[in-house]
Amino acid sequence: MNTTIQTKEQLFSILSEIPDPEIPVINIIELGILRDVQWDGTLCSVIITPTYSGCPAMKVIEDDIKIKLKEIGISNVKIELVYSPAWTTDWISDIAKEKLRAYGIAPPDHSTID
């Protein structure tokens, strides 16, 4: 199957359908762990940063990325885990923060830290 994906924005949109396995009300983009994605027509390179080193959800997220891309005809996928800079709650989108609050989880608000 050939894919009609032509832009990074299209790939981000597709990957936004992948929920965080531990907090399913937000997706991997809203959480800030999807750093970049590149598609050259034959290889899709995906860069992700775990929320902490040793995060057990990363294997599930990697598998979900491969499954989602395979659904649209991209089977040659390289996933790179990048640890620097380290993930921070600052990377959580404002929309995701509201979803987390509604779910009963409040991410740190740096404006209240002295």
C-alpha cells in the first residue's frame, strides 16, 4: 500500500491519535513526548523523549507508533529515543493540562513555585 502522506503536519495529525498508555485522556503530542517526525517517502523517522528514563510506557508507545503508521501504509519506521534535553512538564500543552485537570491530575504550575 502506498501512502499519500506528504507533510510533517499530516504525520503529526495521524500520530495525535495515539493516547498516552498511562493517561489515556491525552495523546503523545499533547504530552510533549513526540519531538519530531520525518518522512522521505521510504523511511519514517520518529523522535520521542520519555517522560523519565526507564519509563515502562515507552515500549507501548513505540509499538503504537509503528501500528498507526503501518495502518496508513508506512512500514519502514525508525524510532529514536532522545533523552537530552530531558522531558519536562513545561512540554505538556495547555489543552492537555486542562484535560489532565478534568481527569483529576494537576501538572505542576511553575507560576506557583518559589
